[in-house]
Amino acid sequence: MQKRIAFLIFLFTVCSSELKAQNLTLTINGTTEVETKTIDSLDYKKTHSDYASITQEVNILQKRLFRLGYIESKLTSKDKVNDSAIVFNFQLNIKYDTLHIYYNPKVISKKIINLITSKTFDDHFSIAFTEAERVLNFINTQITNEGYPFSKIKLSEIKTERQQNLNR
């Protein structure tokens, strides 16, 4: 009898805690079917325990979109469908594929640039947008190895050129 009571108390405790926990469902859509497929391909987490987790997931997704070249993407709306479902809508806009980086040959040697890409010119080089972070880290490491340990690299004066190229 005591085992049965202990079992019922255990069962009630486990079941009641499960009933209190409500999972929230996150859906993220684009403005078109193609944009929605692009967003879905990033395999974001759809089930969350609280709103803070959803906000964090949306922020992570937006950073991933930026790294892929959707730098003009923006959140257009957030809708609470019901108590457990939230829908975010994004407009991706143009995807930039190429980044043209203009540089000072007195600061960054052509030797370093040639290690990165074969698309080099007198005052700039071209890379895939998705490689930007890796390339900038590589250049910074090379400059540090050449004796400038406190160097920093940043992109500034960013402009768009045509539809899918980005200039710095």
C-alpha cells in the first residue's frame, strides 16, 4: 500500500510538472516562397521553452542571413498566433554574392592578398561574400605575424554596386 501511494505521488509530481511546461512554436517566413525555403534551409530551432529563447533564435538566424549575404534583410512583422505559436516574417531582399575589398598596398602586402584569392587587382581584390569573416581574420593574422600584433582590420565606407556586389 505504501509503495502504491509513493508511486502515485511520484506519478502526480512528474505529470503535473509536464502539464505546467508549455512549449512555444516558432515559425519564420519570408515574403515569398523562395525566401521561406531559404530561411527553412538554415534549420532554425522551432520549439522553445520561453519567449527569450525565441528572441535569441531569431537574432541568431538574422546573423546567419547577414553572413550569407542578405545584409539588407529585415524583420517585417511578429505575430502571436495563439498562446503557444509565434510567427516572424522577414524580407530578405538582395543576396550579395561578391565582396570587392579596396586596400592600401603599403599596409597589406600583395603577397598576403595572393594567398587569399586569384581575383586581385592593383587596389582591390574580390571574394565570395560568405568568406568575408574568414578572410579578414586571415589577413589580420598575417599582419600580426609580420610584426604588427595590435593591428585591427575593419570594413568601412561600404557601398553597393550593381545588384549582387558589395564594395568596401
